[in-house]
Amino acid sequence: MEYGIYAIYNVVSDKMYVGKSTQISRRWRDHLKDLRGGYHKNGYLQASWNKHGSEAFIFGVLDEVSTGHFTLLGQRESHWVSALDTTSRGHGYNQTKAKMSAANTGQRMTIDQCEK
């Protein structure tokens, strides 16, 4: 099983990051490399890793998706992000779609986008 939805859970802060991948084991290795190197794209997750250390984090698969079902993969990720409220700073490390888009393009966000 390589297609699916995964979570990176901090047992100390009780916060979670939810992601999707077509190669979950490889994606986990990439997350680890970036976090250990101190340059993960998600600043909230990186700061928590730096504060609590690797021993505070657990990686797990939340949902399996049949190979080739890209649309379903995105739908399941959205479901889990919403169900676990991981875009809320109190519950998780996920960014909103507007914040992720701006971070990936280097564009500045409007105040309205930040508040969402």
C-alpha cells in the first residue's frame, strides 16, 4: 500500500499534520530528512519538532486509497484535515489552501486570506 493519507502526530502537544502521498514510505523519509535538517517547508511543524524532538512524533497511515485514484486521494485528505481540524493552530500543523498556495509561490497573502 503506497497510496494514502498519513498523519504525523505529536504526542506532547496533541497536534497533528495530515498529508497525502502516492508513495507514503518515501514521503515519510522526505519529511524526516527535512525535519532533521531543520528546513521543513511547514514552519509550524518544524518549530514543534525543534522544541519537542523526534521522540515526540509518531507517523501513521490514516486511510488507504487504491492505486491510480488521484481525485479520491485529494478528497480523502480534505476529509481527514477537516475531521481532525488540523488547520486550527490548537489541533494541528496543516495550513489552509490559501496559505499553502502563497507559501509555494512566494506570494504575499491578503489580510482576509490570513484570517481564513
